[in-house]
Amino acid sequence: MSSDAHAIWDAERYQARHSYVWQFGEAVIDLLDPHPGESIVDLGCGSGQLTAKIAERGARTIGIDPSDEMIAQARANFPSLDFRIADAASLTIEDPADALFSNAALHWVNDQAAAIASIWRALKPGGRFVAEFGGKGNIRRIIEAAGGANPWFFPGIGEYSALLERQGFEVRFATLFDRPTRIEGEHGMEEWLGMFGSALMRDPKSVAEKLRPEMYRDGGWVLDYRRIRILAIR
Ligand code: BEZ
């Protein structure tokens, strides 16, 4: 995750209440298909759960995140793994990696061209870039209820593939799909807005009340997530 749109992360609250972020990310690891001995960068690793899943498959991992709170939490969770504080747009890796993975992070980055250039530099020729994040139309209803200004980057397949191709990547797979995401609890939407939506609005309670008729069902909230998932080769 970049600190661009969200300066301070409450890593403990993130870990306790937002575990769906890395639970859904396991499907992206299947697309990454890590092999024993490969070197793999996890960009926007948050509290490190997916980095650890990739390491469990035998890869040598480096988890990167711009938030010192998240990196401190990741190191506490997985003390034997390598975690570093860095921003997507200025990332530098000493030895280019076999693959770079990123889940639910790249929509926070302001300078996408700079991030793609650093991803390119972080990979060996033939290296894989595998990412999933918010795609075109992601959380459209939440943004509308909060007043309509979108501080994130939610591209369509054409837009993002063009950026990758401009850098020299070969896009081998791309998909955009609805992924309704359930958050349990009466106050789930307010918690989500409090954790992630500070760039969007100041009053989580009134935004949650606007959304309640369409998103609150059976004791939980179903958020209108939409994902772009992509595999490109350097
Ligand atoms: C997302 O994962 O789609 C997302 C999370 C927080 C803010 C915006 C989007």
C-alpha cells in the first residue's frame, strides 16, 4: 500500500478486522505460482500474511510496504522473513527478482508510471508481474454516497495494459470482475470507512446510513468491490 492517500495505518486494527484482504489474495498467489528457490517481491505487503504464504511455497521473499506501522506488524508476525519500508514509485531491489506480486495495494499509488518503472527495474528479464487491486467501477456506490470524489486509481483492463505495455511489459492475462466483499457486523461499514476512507469523507456514520438499505444484509455489509487481476512478463 502506498502512503499517498492514507498517511497513517493502524496495523493492529487492520489485522484484526480486515483479514478478508489477504484471504481473497490467496487466489492471486495461485496465478503467481511460486516455485521453490524463486526470489519474489510482495509489493504492498501490509502485515505480511501473503508474503508468508508465498514463502511457505519455498520462495525467497521480500515484503515491501511504505507504512512503518505495517512493516513493524509484519516483522512481529513473521520474524524470519525479510520486510522493508519503501514506496512503490521509488522501490529499489539489489538483485532483480523472478517475480513481483501485489495484492490490494496498487490502487493507493498516485504515480502509476513511476511505480510500473520501478516494478520493471525490480524484475529479471522474463520475470513475472502478478497483481490484483481495485478495478474500474470499484466501490462505485460507496464513492457516490460519500460525495463522488475518487482519490484512488481503479483502471480498466485497456488503460492498465497500455501503461504496462508502454513500459515494455507483455500482458499475458487480464480480467476485471465483481467481487462483492462481506464485512461482518452492524458497524462494519463505519469501520471500513474509518480505516480506509479518510481521503473520501469526514463523516463515516452518515455515509454508512445512506448505504445501509442496499448494502446491509443479515448482520453484515456487502461492499461493491471490483477487481482487476493481471499477469505481465518483463
Ligand atoms: C479495495 O481494496 O478495493 C479498497 C480498499 C480500501 C480503499 C479503497 C479500495
